Amino acid sequence: MARHDDRDLDMAAVLHALGDPVRLALVRGMAGGRESACSPDGLDVPRSTLSNHWRILREAGLTDTRADGKARYMTLRRTALDTAFPGLLAAVLGPDA
């Protein structure tokens, strides 16, 4: 899957991606450095809608995707985001994230 570099982070795209409650929940689920499956537990969202949310996060540069057969696992690009926008994730996710 495509990997990002720090130059592809755009503040407007990142804020748009973080501005949706479902996408924010997905990011919170990855905030501790854990991978997240395409269908995380606890979210009552249709699969097609969830796929769209993952696409927006990926295209904004917030996530990297690892393929394992048919499964896809996402990780938050926390280091890149903290470098490009210091304090943003802490402000959006709260001090515990």
C-alpha cells in the first residue's frame, strides 16, 4: 500500500478528516500506536460508509495501510502529524490519547 512522507500533510485536509465524529473515533482507536482493522469493534456504521471514512483519513495522510491477504490494517502516522502540526493531535484527541 502507499506510504506517505511528511510533505503530503495539508492542514485543511487533516482538519477535514478529523472533523467527523466517526473518523475521530477511528483515529482515537489508533492513537495508542495500535493497528486498526477496516471494521473496528464498537462502531455501528455500514461497511461502505466506513470504507469512505478510511479513504478520507488515508488521503489526508493521517494513516498508513498494511495489507495482509484480503485484510487491511491501518496505523496512525502520529510522528509525522506531531512533527508537521505540533500539539494538534493532543488538542483534538485529549491528553490521554
